Amino acid sequence: MSATDGAVPRMPLRDRVAAGQRDQDARTVMRLRLGVGIIGVLLPLALPAGNWIAARLGGRTGEDAWPGSMSGAYYTSTRDIFVGALCALGIFLIVYRFDTVNDVMGTIAGCCALGVALFPTAPGSGGDAGQQTISVFHQIFAIALLTAMAFFCLLMSWAPGFEERSYVRRPYKAAGVLILVFMALAVAAAATEVGDDWLITPLYLCEWLSVWAFGFAWTGAALSLAADIGRLSRTRAVVGAVLGRLRSLGGPLDRDRPRSREAT
């Protein structure tokens, strides 16, 4: 068939392969961003929730479900969750690639996350000399991790390609600033001993909000990239299918429920 027959010329094989590779790379970056975001959003709540569930299953009240800090979870029932999440976060940040400056900062943050996971803090009782020495490394890695997370977000807000995307740039900038603010508040609370008797200590609260700021910024970046490469519609379709399935499971209850005026 000739070009005059109205046929649409096909893209050369080399171009099709290159286009497919670019789409695959974009999807990989989107999933990495989403993985980091999910860990950041869920981890601060998963630790006390897991401790409470383990306590209730063991016949305890669960009043001590909240550790004094996120690092204190190493000596609770959710130690494996804490260590596993930090290791996953570290690997995600190390393999994430954007530009040279952010690659370096992401690698530093990832290595610090692995250090926090592999060098536990000392137990509440203080521990022996070896545990105290390891705890010093833990504190160094923890401070470096939060600092690297803050500057990583700030650098991402200035990264090339985000100038026209304020909906991505602003959450990154806000997350970077908030992490630094929460770090300062944690230091001030420790110096003044404010909230030492609270159920949720100021240190845990500041760590929680810092990790949330980081996680929500990455989740937003993942969703924006999903919209750019046409994957967001598929996500909506999957969510819609799940919700439809849940509605169908609750069919009898839905049928017995009175319908609103708008529905009729």
C-alpha cells in the first residue's frame, strides 16, 4: 500500500523501542516516588498501631504503644517494620535518579536511612558501653538523614523541569522548610524537657510530622508524574473497580438504605 492510499505511516522500530523505554523509565520513577511517599505516610502510624495490636493480642492494655521516638521502636514489637521500612526507603533513595545534585543528595539520604536502621539507638535503660557507642552512630545518622531529607526536598523544588509546575514545586519546598522547623522544635523540646510525660513525646511528634511532610511531597510528585504519562486514569479506574466491588459486597445493606432525593 502506497502513501497515497491514505495509510498512516508507522513509526520506525528504533523510535518505537526508544519511546517504550522512555515510558518504562517514567513509570519506574513514578513507582519509586510513590514507594517513598507511602513509606513516609504510613510508617509513623504503623509503629504505634502495630505495638497496640501486639499488646492486645498478648493480653496487655497497649498503653505503652507509643515509643519515645521512632528509633525507640527498635525495642518494641514493630522493630521489623521500622528496620524494614528504613532499609526500603534507603534503597529507594539511593537508586532514584533525577539530576546530578539531587542524585548525590538522595544517595546521602539513602545511606543515612540504612545507617539509622542498622545502628540502633540505645534502650531506654541506657544499655551497656557497646550499645552506647552504637547509639552515637545512630544519632549522627538520624540527624544527617533528616537534614538530607530537608535539603533534598528544597533542591527538588528548584530542579529543572519544575519551574512551570508549582503544584509539584511548592509541596517540595514546604516539606523541606517544615522538616527543618520540626528539627528545631525537637531540639528545643529536648533542651527544655517539655512534654517528657506526654503520651506522644515532642520528639516522636516532630519526627512524625517531618516524615509525613517528606512522604506527602513525594506522593504528590508521583501522582503528578502519573498524570503526565497518562497513568493516573488507570489508577482511578483501579480505585473505582475496588470501590465498586466493595459496594457490591454490601449490596443488601445499600438496598435497604433509603435513597436521597438527588438519587431518585
